[in-house]
Amino acid sequence: MAWGFKETFRALLAGLGAVIAFPALVLAACDRYSGGRDDGFTLGGQLLALVPGVLGDAARGVYYGRTLALFETGAIVHFGSYFSKRGARVHARAGIGAYCVMGLVDLGPGVRIASRVSITSGLYYHGSAAGGVGGEDVITRVIIGANTWIGEGAVIGADVGADCIVGMGSVVIQAVPDRSTVIGNPARRVPSAA
């Protein structure tokens, strides 16, 4: 039986999928034996962050699907972006742009994040005013609600509700309620244009 174009194309895609998935699966397996330390997990994420294009997006999807607390179908992590905490959760259709760093975060369904966005593991990850720099780290989960959009270069240290817009370059240090638009440093709520 001779193969037509469709059969050949499908076979090539299947082979390409295996080539893409293999390094990610090896890194995920190595991470499993690292004793639960975030060092191996972060190293795997940073290595895969360097793989460009659709191939890189697929490899990161395989890796985070095996290593994060939750990484649902349809979520995507673009070139240069990685997670620093394995407890992060990424729900369906969430999209993370290029060169983003994600800490202990919960991204709701349909969240869209532009490039160069940082979402920390809370406001006191590197110590507090009481303990000073180098004091005891306080790691907290930052929750981004469903269908929220976060603009270019924003820094998020507090929860953002569902259906929100965070303007480019904004610095969020207080919780943002659902259906809000915030801009600035520190981010302030602006009235909606109705």
C-alpha cells in the first residue's frame, strides 16, 4: 500500500512530536529524582525556555505537564519563560508570553500574559521589612483569576481577580477585585469606560 501526502505528513508529525517530547521527558524524569528540590526543576525549565518556536512551546508543555502541580490542556508557555516553583498551577487556555518568570502562581482559565511579566511568590519572598533583606522568606501563592489580561512588563505580587486588565508596566502590590482595570506603579484602579 502506497502512502499519500496525508499519511506521510501525519507520520512526520508523529516523529517530530517524539523528538520534541523526549528531552522534556528526560528532564522531567531527572527532576523526579532530585529529591523535590526546586534547583533541578528550575534548571529543566530554564533549559527548555531556550528552545524557540512551536517546538519549544510543545517541549515546555510536555515538561510542565509532568512537573507542575497542574498544567492543563491548551495552556502555553512561550520562548524564554519559565516557572521557579513546582507548586504552580496553570489552567486550560492560559497563555504566557516571552521572557516571563512565574513563581508560586495559580493562573485561571483563559489568562493571557504579555511578555516580560514577573509574577512573584508573594510580596515577601525575599524577606520583609521586619526581618530585613535576607530575613525569613514568606512564600505565598498569587492567584490570577479567569480571563484576566496582564500587560507587557508588569510585576505582580498580589492576587488579581477574574476578568481584569493590568496595564503595561504596572506593579500590583494590593489585591485587585474582579472586573477591574489597574495601571501604574503602584497599580491603581481606573474607572471603566462604559
